[in-house]
Amino acid sequence: MPFDGELPRFGLDHPLAPKAREGSATGASIARAPTSVPATDQGYYVVAASKAPRPQTRLKPMVEWEGIVETVDWDAEEFTARLREIGSDDHSVEYGTFSLEEVDQDDLDLLRSGGIFRWVIGKRENAYRRVENTSKLIFRRLPGYSVSDLIAAEAQADAWGASIKVR
């Protein structure tokens, strides 16, 4: 149906006029009539919020890699990582270089030498059944262990082992 230029108009005192303002919980917003409208016709136009559902997406992983950040070059805006394919019997290690643009803003603080992440390569299908190839880096939010942490833990384990008496 083509727009004929007429919108429903209510004064704010009209019983059917919504009491909400833009961004309210009701989802309706109120817009003042343009100033070009004669003063006797000044009112408010009711603009309904869109009820269209947000398209939901599904990611079907084709291959997944676990990565450990080797170096970060902030000037060149890239990082290198050691990669191992998850679920593969081949235990070979590969190396890759990634652009910092591929890292989510929330994960930039996790991007440091020794940081662990998962690289998922797959196909994403939205609610309208459109398929696209995609790549996603997901950084682990658990703390990583440094070399000094591992040395200290090994020393503690040796001390505990020495204190155990076997009969």
C-alpha cells in the first residue's frame, strides 16, 4: 500500500496518545509535527516500533585450531601464532599470521605472548538461509601460565614429593 502522506495524529492530551517517549519500554516513539504544518494542526505523530525479528545465525564449524600467540606487532597491526588442528590425529604444528582487525575489541587485552585462542573456520547460516564462509578468533579468558609459574609449580611439586614418606 503506497504512503498517502497522512499519519495518525494525536495531541498529547488525547486518550489514545501514547505516554511514552523515544527509546521507552513500550517501543513506540513520538515525533513532533513538522513546523511547516499550520499551527492549528500541530500535533504529534505516532511512529510504531518495528516488530521484525532479528535474524539469528548459526555457525557450522568446518575446522578448528587451537593457537598460542607467539609475538604481537602493534605497529604492523598483526600477530603470529603457533597452531594445532583440534580433532586431528596429526600432531603437527603450523604457524600463522593474523591481522589485529580479526580480534574482537573486547579481546585485545588478552592478546599477548602466550595467550591461548581458538580459531574456528566454518559456514554461518542466518535465519533467511543465506550461507557465508566465516572465520572467528575466540580468546581464552582463563589465565595462562608463564615459564616462571611452571618452574615454581615444579619446585613446589618436588618439595611435596620429597616430604612424602613411603613405607
